Amino acid sequence: MEGLGEGRRREPSGVYPLSHRKTLSNLLDAFLRVLCSSVVTCYRLSTEMGHFSRMP
């Protein structure tokens, strides 16, 4: 039983950095997606506002 416990204790240290890097890259990817979508929405809003201002 002690051997199993030690195995469990040792595993996360080897697995954690990889999963941590994965979550970091996922967060970065999500952040870039949000940034791109916000830029697109801002551009659309500005063009729509431009159309409204051009209207008589």
C-alpha cells in the first residue's frame, strides 16, 4: 500500500508541468480568440456607426 501511495505522489510532479503548459497555451489561445472577436465586433460597430452617420 505504501508503494502505491508513493507512486501517486511521484506521478503529479512528472505530469503537472505538461498539463500546466497545456492549460497555459489553451488560455493564450482563448485570449487571442476573444481579442480577435472583440476587434471584429468593434470594427463592425464602427462601420455600422459610420453608415448611421452618413444617413440623412
